[in-house]
Amino acid sequence: MIGENTVRVFLAGVNREPSERAMKSAVRSAVNSTTDFSWLSKGDAVFIKPALNSGNPYPATTHPIAIGTMIELLKEKGAGRVFVGDMSGIEHVKLSPSGVKGSSRRFMETSGIARAVRSAGGEIHFFEEAGWNAFYEDIPTVGSNWKNGLMMPNILREVEHIILMPRCSRHVIVGTTLGLKAVVGYWRTDTRLEYHRDASTLQEKTAEGNTVETLLKKQRLVVSAADQILTIYGPDEGYIFQPENGLVIASESVVAHDMVSLAWLIENRDNIPSLNKSSFRDRNRFYAMCANYYIVSKLGGWGTAIFSERLIKDYLNTVWDNRVLNHAYQVFGGQPKVILEAANDILPEDLKMRLGEMITRSV
């Protein structure tokens, strides 16, 4: 019998350097194991949210083949328009009331995602191209650390469903960038400024950003291709590790997904060469704090940055050290009991068992 707070996460295995056919098969297996698409009515519009902080290829951004496969699946199940979009990081793209500097569209092209979207019959959408006023205010959970509502893109009001497709990566400021962290890509510049400026609760605000009404009502799936892992530094650069067995991770719960994705990141980080593990930029909290001050300066100027709060970066040791997840357990009604399920016969049983042990808190 499945308990009220029990959540299944499905894992499809892929061999090292899988072919396009193998990756597509793994994504289909993971997704079809997770949902029967009963939530999707014929003609419904769907928005797919990738990770597009930069224009760098996967795993610095979401796997193009995974996105293309998701679009194909949605179309086969009766979806109408399928949009794929994001707004890249402030170091690359800045939206203001007077205009835009930089281009998320260019990054989607160079990352390979745009071609995959078009080939699968999807449509591309970029929040900054619609302008400053193409956002609405959505409110996070009661008692959150946010002083203001979060400015979300209008297109989310125009679709019936949202699919989140992040990647498995380290992040120089937050510590990790998985599913929960991907919410930042929705936000207008003023929301991102509050997020980075009030940095003492940045991790908590990350979790709370996922509690806005739009996401609670419309987000159906979280799917990550993770046969390559950005194990240090991040989000755009770092040591890319390719294990012998890769994964596609899928769940209806972003919290459960991130527990497993973080365990997978930690496992693979433990297997990289020692020289890379000791990277100054990856491990040093002072460097992360300075990086956050720089981001605040890009968002609001150096005057704002000087008086912004100090960031304390999470260390990457165990799943239980992650402040984003620890706060997510609170705002989403408790830590879920995760049941790992194999979605295909390529997933090694011992790998599933190891990840299961890493996400089970010992008493």
C-alpha cells in the first residue's frame, strides 16, 4: 500500500555515450512509467521549461534529445501547441523596463535545443522578448522569506500544463542546480534581484519559489537526462563526468526528483579525479559569496551589491546537507518517502540500491 507521502521516482538506464535512439528510448520509458497522461486533454497547450542559463551544450543545459522526445510524446498523446522557453542568466541576458541586453534565443540555438524543438514540432518562446510588462505576480507559500510576489511570465497563464526538464549539475553559488533551482529562469529581473540581494535565505527562497499557485496547479512532470553530470563549479562550466551507466530520472514530484538527482550528482562527484575535486572555485565559500555579489551588481548595480546580504554556500557531502531540499520538505508538507523504480532493463540493480540508500535517512 502506498502511503500519503510516498512518491515514486522512475529511473531508466543508458549505457555510456548512448546513441540518439537509446536516449530517446530511455526518456520514453521513464516518462511512460511515471504518467499515463490522463491529465492531458486533446488540444491542450503545454510549456516545457528547460535549463538554459547559457548557450553551452548539455550538460550545462538540458539535453536536446530529451526535449525533442518529450515534445513527440506530448504530440502523440494529443497535445496541441507545445512551447519550450526560458530566460538565461543575468550574466548573459538582462531585461529592464527600457529593453533587453543579450539573447536567450541565441543561446537556445548554440546549445542545440532550438533545432530539437523545431524538429519535434514544438515552438520556441523567450520571456524577455515579450517585454517587461509580459509578467504577472504570483505568490509563494504563506510565511515565506520573500518580501514581494514573484514576477512570472504571462505564457504560463496561457497553457494548461508545465513539464520541467532540468539537468544534474553543480552550481557555484547555490551548490546545486537541479529541478527546484530551475524556477529562477521564470523570474523577471526585479524578482531575481530580491533573490540574490537577500542572500542569507537564498536557498530557502529557491524552494519557496516552487510553491506559487501556477506551478502547484500546472506542473505535471519533472524529467532529467543525466548520462553526463557537471560535477564541479557550474552552472556553465566545470568537470563533466560520464559514468558507465547513465540515467534518465522522472517523477511527478520535483522534491522527490531532486533527492535522487542530488544523490546521483554526489555519487558521480565522488568518482572524479582528486585534482578536480579540490577545485578552489567549486569548494570555496568566499568565492561563492563574491560571485553572488557580482550577480547582484549585474541586477541592481554595485551600490545595491555593497549592502546585500552575505551568502553561505552549501557543501556537497550528503543529500541531507542541502538547504534547498531541507526547506522544500517543510513547504511541501514533509519529506517524501521515495520509492525508486526501474523503467527499463538497462538500469543496474546495484545502482538503484545505492541511490536508494543515499536518500533514506538513517535513524
